[in-house]
Amino acid sequence: MSSVRSALSGFVPKAYTALREGYGLRDLRADAIAGLTVAIVALPLAMALAIASGATPEKGLHTAIIAGFLISALGGSRVQIGGPTAAFIPVVFVVIEKFGYGGLILCTLLAGLMLIAAGLLKLGTLMKYMPQPVITGFTAGIAVSIFSSQIKDALGLRMGQVPAEFFARWQAYAEHLSSAQSAAIVLTALGLGTILILRRWRPQWPGFLIAPVLCTLACTGFALPTDTIGSRFGALPSSLPDFQIPHIPLERTRELLPSAFTIAFLAGVESLLSAVVADGMTGGRHRSNMELVAQGVANSASALFGGLPATGAIARTATNVRAGARTPMAGMLHAGFLLLFMLLLAPLMRYVPLAGLAAILLVVAWNISEVEAFRHTLSAPKGDRLVLLLTFFLTVFFDLTLAIEVGVVVAAFVFMFRMADAVQIQAGHDAEDDESNTDPSQRARLSKGAEAFRISGPLFFGAANRLDDLLDQFRVPPKVFILRMRLVPVIDASGVHALRALMERCQRRGIVLIVSGLQPQPRRVLGQMHLQPREGTLHIVPDYDCAIALAGELIAGTATADQPS
């Protein structure tokens, strides 16, 4: 029973834990202030993110309300704020362009199921092993993609649908540059200037809300000829959508799986990174697997209500913490305030100029670009620089899914190369670092006709081939070959296969193989894979002293069948 309770402890929502600890009026007041503060920030941001993704602005609001509430109610972090984020813009834009909104619904639904499965399988802890150059590379690439997607609205270009491909997009911009509107440029500059000035002089003020409000007042007051939410999308609905399942192209599921995986990957990584940031700010500790389950439920619900993909938002979570949030109730109240804003302010949102929202996303692109982290990683070893630049350029110029896949694979190969290079196989006659350092004359004790080599480091698939040419180093094959493995902490199937191949080569040449000093994990794996001692072929002994003694007896022909192994 205790083991079951321990296993389930990682799947308890933090909201339940907070309420069980006691929740009073003071906590409610603090969470309400924090929720209102975050809602003010999230209101224009949710619409801007939806528009940049190729959807309508109300879908961003619906996502922030529905998914934001569920992420806080079910999540494994006390102060996590969920909703649409900038990381999804490139992949969502491409999915909608290629497969329509029904394709995005299916992608988001599949991603939600993947996240639920990942959480239940306790894969949340594996996210921390994601190579940092991959994360930095695709984050910087996403920032460039977001920046390039906002040029049309920032300059007020008179053009049709913006192409998804990077080069085609900038070619289209160049062709329509002459149609740029001075009014849009002025409003973009006003929005950027407002945000940057407030960030410098009044950082506690909600610049992301004040900037579009000023742009709206300027656009309306001076009757500036530029696109607004109303002119492009019409009036915003002032209610949540009904629960319904739109037409979903199930026949194209296989084509959509890579994009669904990308959405799930981004949602998982960004939510857990956000939770880690929140832990650092609050001193708490999130439940990673419960967080993934909550993200999966939230994305599934968002899809069924016609929303967009959602995840934990680092900037909004940090705002929540700075505003004094104490429990997940702040995130749930943030969703409630957003719903109230949508019900009351929907008729006014149609006057917001798109240039003002573009200014917000230009700042967001700069925020997530992680220029300092990118520059810092460029000073890393060559392999890390390769992974960083490869992931970055693939994200910008090709496809985010491909960038993640290639980045992770190349990072794995770089790691394998480094680990294989760290494994040392050398003559093992010296006493330094031996199992028994007490006898400095071990080489003299090694009988004529016996040779010894020592392996240092994990014997895994990247280094297993190092055993292939060991016997080729001897002009006259020894009668006994000692392989010292005390410094081998881990062995995998490839390592066992290489060891078996070495044993068979020794057997064909009439050489007896002795393995000494096996640690617990290699000993267990060898037993599981049925690589057992064989009289006259393979002996396994506890340490090098035993190996020297056994080698002498084998060469002298006095070894007995009951020799310890």
C-alpha cells in the first residue's frame, strides 16, 4: 500500500495540495491580485499570438481561458500560468496553411494524448536531459521566425497570405515593400517605444496592455488608415465556443503525426522549463509528470473547444510570481478574468490596430531569442556549436520538426563520440589505480605468455568496437589475456556483444580470456545476457591479484576445474 501511495504521490495536482494545506482569505486576495495582473498581460498577447499563428484572435482568448484554467487546476506547479505561447507560432502557421484548421485540431488532440501518455509513463524527468544547444538553437530560430512573420503588419504591407517558407516570405515582402503604410509604421514605432520605455522606467506597469491601448487611441483619434482586428476579422464573439468536434481529416493522420509530436515536444519542454523557473523564484518544487498530464488534458480540451495548442508560459508565470501568487488559484482566476474581459470588452477589441499587436510580438521575439545564451554557447566545444547552429538554421530555413529531430540525433552522436573518446583501453601492467595498489611488482608477477589490458570508462555501443583489434597488437599471441574491468561502471548490449566476440576470437587462437574486477552493473548485465564463464575459455575473477594467480596456473597447466570465478 505504501508503494502505491508513493507512486501516486507524483500525480497529485498542486491545487489539491494547496487547498489541503489550508486556504484563507489572505491567500485568495493575493491570488486574485496576481490573477488580474497576469490577465491584463495575457489579454492582448493571446490575440496577437493567435493572429501570428494564422488563426483568428478569439481562438487565442479561448485557449488562454480554457487551457489556462485546466493547466492551473490540474498541474504540478503552484504558480504556473498556461496558454498560447510564441513557440507554437511557426508550427501552427504551417499546419493551418497545409491542412486547414481541422488539421490543427487533430494535431493538438494527438499532442494532448501524447502528453498524457508521457506523464503517466513518468517521462517528465527525462525532459531535463534535453541538450541545451538544441533548446537554445530552436528557441532562437523560433524568435527569427516570429520576427519575420510580423513584418507585414508592422509595415502595413498590402499583400495576401504570408508564405510559410522563410525565403518565399522575404521575397514576398520585398515585392510588396512599396505598399508599406506610414500609419502602420508609426503605430508599430509607438507600440515598441511604449513597451521599451515602460520596461526601462516603469517595469511594474503592464506594457503589453498599455502599448496596444495607446495605439488604439491614436489610430481611432487620428482616423489612421491601417488594418485593425475588426477590419480583418470582424467583430469578436463575446462568449466561449460550444463543445463540438469539427471536421477532422483523419485520413491524413500519418502526415500530421510529425507536427503533433512537435507540438507535444514544445508543450512538454516549455511547460517544464517554466515550472523550473517558477521553482527558482518561489523555492518550491514542481511535479513534472503531473504537469505533463495537465498539459495533455488542457491541449485536448482546447482542441475540442476550437482553441490552439497551449503550454506553460515563462513570462506570464514570472509575472504571476512577482505579483504575489501563492497557489494555483491565481492561474484559475487569471482565466476567469480573461473570460470577464472577453465578455465585456469584445466590442472594443475590434478597434485594436494590428500594428500595435505586431509591436508586442516583435518584443516577444526579442525576449525569447536568448541572444546571450546563443552567444555563450558559441564559445562551447565544437560539437555543441555544431548542434546549436544546425538546429537554428533548420528551424529558420526548413522545418521545426526536422530541426528538433536532427538536433537531438546530432547531439546524441556528439555525446557518443565524447564518451567513446573518454574510454581508455591500455596495457594494464602498472600498479597505478589498480584494484590492489599494495604490490608494486605486479608486472613481474605476470607469467610469461600472459598479457593484461585495462578498460577505463563505460563500455557502451560508442566504444565497444575498441575491443576489436586488441589481439592484433601482439606479434606472438599470448596464452592468457587478462581484461581488467574494475574501472568500467556500466556496460550495455553492444559492450557485451563485443566482449563475447573477443572471447570467441581468443578461443579460435587458443587464448584463455580472464575478466577481472567486474562491478555490480556489468556483472548483472553479463548474467542477464548469458555470458557465463567457460572452463578453458572464459574466467571471471574478483580482482587483478586473482587474475595474475589464475594466469600463472593456466600457463603452468595446474589450474583446476573448480577455480573460483
